[in-house]
Amino acid sequence: MSLLQNWPEIVGVSMASWCQPEEIRFPRQTGSGGRRDGKLVLRVSSGRALEIQHQTPLIIAKVNQLFGYQAITGIAIRQGVLPPPPSPRRKFIPPSSAATKDAEKSLPDISDTRLRQALAGLGAAITTNTPAPKKSR
């Protein structure tokens, strides 16, 4: 599970708009210990560092809940300009059976039935999940 991809869900959309995780630094481990007791480095918009300091226990608890163990125990704050947030993933829309049948009609030369059905399903999924081109003005 990606910390950066899930950041708005972890800390809330409002806070995620002015702070983002950069990295997690883990101490050098001796023995067979896992990746524990790390320090989360956050890039924070100028003027919001004090607010992050007050929210530190809550952020640590939420991040550790995501990982399922005590992955981080501290937060380091770096003030500066935030990089643009990652673009949200589009939800997959399963193609309708009509779209699959239409796609299968364009594949009459393929004699292997399973291959033809698989290619028709792929073609229908691509056309169903491809956004329509934007109209130019």
C-alpha cells in the first residue's frame, strides 16, 4: 500500500493539500528486527509547520494503522513548495456484453474461440475505459 497514493485518505483532503510525505527513514537494524521506529519526513507548505507539530501524534497513529505495526515513531518537517499531488486513478468500468459482442464481430479471422473471446474482451475494456477526446473550441 502506497503512503503517497493514500495520503489524502490517511490525513484528510484538507491537510493533504498542504503537506506530503517525502520519505521514511529507518534506523539501522541489528539482528532480525523489521523496519520499525522510522521517522516520517513531511514536506509542509510554509506557515503550516506548527499545525503539523500539533497533529504529530494523530498522523503517527494513522500511518502506523495503515502499516499495521509501529512503522514510525517520529516526524521530521521540511518547509517548502509541495510537488503536485499524484493524479487519482480512474475506476475500471467493466465492458457491457454488447460492447464485447461488437468487438468480437471485428475479429472474424481468428479461428481459436478462446483467443477471439479474450481479444474481444480486451478490446471492449479498452474502448469502455478510454476517456472520450476533449472537444476543441
